[in-house]
Amino acid sequence: MMPILGDEMPPVNIIWNWVPTICAMIAALATLGLWLNSRKTSRMEVVPSPLVIKAEDDFVHKDEFEKYVSEYRRSLNEIEKDRLDASGRLHEKINGVDRKVSALEQKTELQNQQLARMDAKLDRLVERKQS
């Protein structure tokens, strides 16, 4: 006679003891795989490679280079001249403003002195009227 399926099954306690063990082994293998994967070195390629030296076919001749240098020097001199002119104009404006501010300070000081004298005269007039 054929054995019943329930007779061949292992007890439930054995199954429940092995399930966490199998899960822990799978997790350990996954962790090991991640660790091994992270230890792989990645190649980084720099383009163009600074270590590869090759002869350049298209280059600038010395005469052409000197022409470019002279043009750049000329434009640099023009820029420098413009900068000096602009700074000179700026200094003139600043000096003009400085003179105006100095004159205003002097006028303000004189006005304050006059106001103080007028205030003193008014105080004396008020004292005379009261006495």
C-alpha cells in the first residue's frame, strides 16, 4: 500500500527551525556578494591622455606667432592707455567732489557759529524783557 503523504512530511518544528537559518544564509551570501562587488576597482580614463605624446602635424609658424603677439601687445597697450585715461578722469571727479564737500563743511561750520551767536543774542533779549 502506498504511504500517506502526511506520514512522509517532517515534523513542523523542524521546518520552522530551518527557515530562519536558510534566510540568514541567503542574507550572508548577498552581503558577501555586495562586499566583493564593492572591492572591484573602477577604471577612470582621462581624455585626452596626458601620458600619450604624439607629434602635432598642424602647428603655428614662428612668424605667425610673432604677428599674434604683436597684435595682442598693441591691444594691451590700448587697453592700458584707456584705463589710465579713465582713472585720470575719475580722480578729477573725485577731487572736484572733495573740494565741494570741504566747502560745504566750512559753510556749515560758519552757519553753526552764526546760529549760536544769534541764539545767544535771543537769550539775552528774552532775559532783558523778563527783568
